[in-house]
Amino acid sequence: MKKIALLLALVLMLTPVLVACGGSEDDTKKEAPSVSEEVVDTGYSIDNLRELDFGKQTFGIFTDKGAVTYLISEEETGDLVGDAVFQRNLAIEEKFNLELNIVEAEVNQPCAEIRNFIMADDKTYQAFNNVQHNAMPSMILEGYFVDWNELEDLDYEQPYWNSRVARDINFGGKVYTMGGDLNLGTYNNTNCILFNQALFDDLGIDYPYQDVYDYTWTIDKMIEIVKQGYADLDGNTEVNHDTDRFGFNGWGWEMNTAVYIGMGGKPVINDEDNMPVLNLNTERTVKIIDKMIELFDNKNAWSEMSKYGTHNTAFGEGRMLMKDTFVTGMSFNRESDFKAGLIPYPMFDEEQGEYNSRAANIAHLFYIPTTNHVLQDTGLILEAMSIESYNTIRPTYYDITLNVKEAPDTESIDMVDFVLASSSYMYEGFIGAGTFDNFFKAQFNSFASWYAGNEGAFKKTILKMQDFYGA
């Protein structure tokens, strides 16, 4: 059983340490974090795990609707991802003499159903896979889930677990939710930026790849590019989002927090005792807001929060230099008329030292209920499923889901690694729909007044978190 110190050690291990190459100008490209490359000849095997005969008992996992791509496959059909999932599940069942019972909920975000299972002491499911949504953190504080430190046979030093989950949304040395290769859908919903390579070429703008490699890709450089994007294509001298060309846009309910997190914004941090404290009303936050105001000037770029799809349409029509997307946005290159490169969100400045790529609140994480009656073996089974996922499903994920074989250049493939290695999770409830996003929707009205109106509720939640994690 590994403690938080080991989780944090893994974070440091995954943080890119880039060493410049010597030689000609063509050799100045630096190395990307080796995320996708790790899937080759890993040396990890479920045969090295503790022996267990589960006696044909059922091991149940209840999952959010739509999260089953990497969890459920009833038979081999020729679909590469589905077949890899089928083989993974079969290997686990044969190895431990058990039956996997992975059930998809009938609704998205079935938090109420999960709560009902636990309150009724229903022992059907040993794990829940759900979005990192407002209701799930609340249920943690209500004591519905088990600290993962109680699970044996888990090795969090290994790359098939995402230690950044524990770093970002668990406190007090306690881990109540975890993600990783067990369900690679966790990575699908990580924000990044697509850019139109044809428009960049036409405007004489260098692709930002080298800046990303050099850790000099900052918000100021992005703003400089975005300001070159606007063109009055319809010639009416008025800004028209449906006909003109722009520098940057996205669905504000996702993009706003992606920009904020990219610049190092973090609403809750750990104090010296590893306890959660508010980190919103700070000089850093004000500086980040100022940069966001400069970025979203409603001419060169804007935050779309009422008509979903505007950014996708404009980008597909060649009327947008850059747009917000998830890593699965690489699929754009499959049928488009032009090629799109992929880059992470920029840092605030070079002193920040690392990229932070927002893992959206719809990223699917795992929770162990207090009703789990086979806790002594649950860690072993989840560890085995993660290892098999890492060895078999993950390579297919890169080739099929992320379409890296259809990337416009090798740099974009490197950028996927930068994004996934810098995935950052945010404790929902302080910044999200109904709070910080409404601040943006109001076109950046006074931050001081916004914070003053929410401070009481924020402090109440923080006190509840401190009481729970400090118990």
C-alpha cells in the first residue's frame, strides 16, 4: 500500500524534465514527456501480482452512462478498442476466477442512484465510476466512500495510475477518488487547443510547438497570436461571429476554467498540514483575470456561453485561428479540408514552469463505497485491471481514439503527451457552473464584488472539508 508521499513522487516523475539537444537548428527540438511511448514493452504483468481465487464471486462496478467504452465489451466484434476491453476483462476473470459485473447507469451523472445504493447497504457494487461532479465531492464529505489508502496491493508509483488526481482533489493524506488507465475515458476530456495550420501559414505565424518544448508558451504569446486573427470577412465593418474570422473561441462553460487552470489558477490548495484552504482572493487570481480580459476582447476572441457549436462551425469553416477542444479533438484531421495542430493551454509566464491541462469535471474517476464487502481484494483486482489496460487498451487508445496516426505532424503527437502529462483536476464547487463561470458570462464584472458575494458559501464549504479531512 502506497501513501501520498509516493503519489507526489510520481507527480514529480511525470513532470517533464526537458533537456535541450545540441547541434544544428533542426536539433533544437526538445523531448516531450514520454506518455504514449511508455506503452511499449512495459514489463508490467498481472502474473506478478498476488494469487487470488475469488471463487466465481461477482465483482461489481457501476458506471456513468456513456463511460463504458473502456469498461464494457460483451464480445469481440472487430472493433479494436472494444476487442481490447473484452480481452482485458476476460484475462481478469480467468486470472482471479471471478465474474465482472460492470453495469452502465441509465442516466448521465447517476449521483442520486449511487447515494441510494450506499444508503440501502446494497453490496452489489465494489466500485463506482462517475464524473468528478459537484455531488461526488459532497458525498465524499458525507462519508460514503473509502480512503484508497486502506486498499492493499495498489502500487501508485506505476504509470497506469494518474497520481495527479490525488495531488489535486484529495487532502489530509486521504484519497477518496482515483483515476488512470482502468478507464481511459478519464483522459478524453482534457482541455487543449487546436490551431488551423493553413491560417497560421497564410498569416506567417510560427506554430507554437517550439515554445511548448522550451516552456516559453505563455498567455502573452497566445494573446499576440489571437490579435492577428480577426478579419471582417463580410465587409460590413461590424463584428459578426457567424461570418467573420477570429483568433480564438470555445464553449465558455469548459474553456473559461481551462484558461484559468492553464495559468496556474487553483481555487483550493493544501496548507502546511496538507489541509484544504481557499486560494481565490489572491493577487495571482487578479492577474490571471486581467489576462483573460485581455484575451477575450469580444473581437479577436470571445467566450461563447449560450449557443453551443459556434466555435466548432467557425473553426471547421476556416474562420478561426484556434479553438478550445479536448484531446479527442485530434479526430478533426480525419475528414477536414485543412490540418489542425494541437497544443496545451499556455502558462501565465515562464516562471510558472509547468503546463496545467484542465481535466474536465466530466472526467470519469473511481470511488470505493463503504458498502464494499471485499475490501481486502478490491485493490488487487483494480490494480490488475489497470495493468491490463495499460498493456493492451492504452496503445489502441492512442492509435484509434486519439487518431495519432492521422496527426498532421510528429509535433502534434508530442503535444498529446504534454497535455496528458500535465492533466490537472479541480475540486468542483468553487469554480464551475453557477459560480466562476457566471462571473465570466457577466463579461468580467468586478472580481472583488463577485468574490464578496460568494465568500460566505466558500468558507462554509472549506470548513466542512477541513473537519472531514482532518478527522
